[in-house]
Amino acid sequence: MMKRKGIWAGIAVLIVGLIYFFFNPSSNALFPKCPFLVLTGLKCPGCGSQRVIHNLLHFNVIEAARLNLLLVLSLPIVAFLLYVEAKRRTKPDLYTKVHRIKYIWIYFGIVIAWWIGRNIPDI
């Protein structure tokens, strides 16, 4: 049953990846706008993430980093966390070490600092 879920998840990721590869969120109405940005005029921590994915799929890392540096820098961490989750049963010690509350609070603080920092106007 778990293997089947993994296959379906892989298919879903592939389909979404193909959509983001072939359609540019900057110029296509298919992609929703950030509701926080639309309502407040301020960028949320995730603003630009759709364009980041499109640019990374086209190996344009510099433009992706310009759009949302935190997301680009977080991708290796996300990949590591997915690995740890996949190995949860075979490496429970690793899972326990990685999922400490202190790390969650540190990353939360980084996200809040990013959110505030990216909304400070350029001087």
C-alpha cells in the first residue's frame, strides 16, 4: 500500500513539474497570485516560489535566487528531510536527531526574519 502511494506521489510530482517546466508563471494566468500580496501589497515568505520552480527547472539558479533566495537555499534541507522521512523506520535515531523542536523554532525564526526583511524598502 505504501509503495503504491509513493508511485502516485511520484506521478503527481512529475505532472506538476511538467506544468511548471512548460508554462511560465510570470506570464500565464493558469497560476494563482499570492493572496497575501494581493491583499496587502507585501510579499509573504513564499512569494515568487512558482517562478522559482520554473527557473530552477530551466537551470536558471541566479534568477531563482533573485526571486526567493530563502526557497532556493531551503531546497537541499527539504531534500534531506524527505530522505530522513523515507528512512524513518530503518534509521529512527537520525529521524529523532533531525526533528528536534529547537531546529523547528530556528527555521521558524529564519522564515519570520526573511518575511520582514524582504518587505523593507530599498534605500
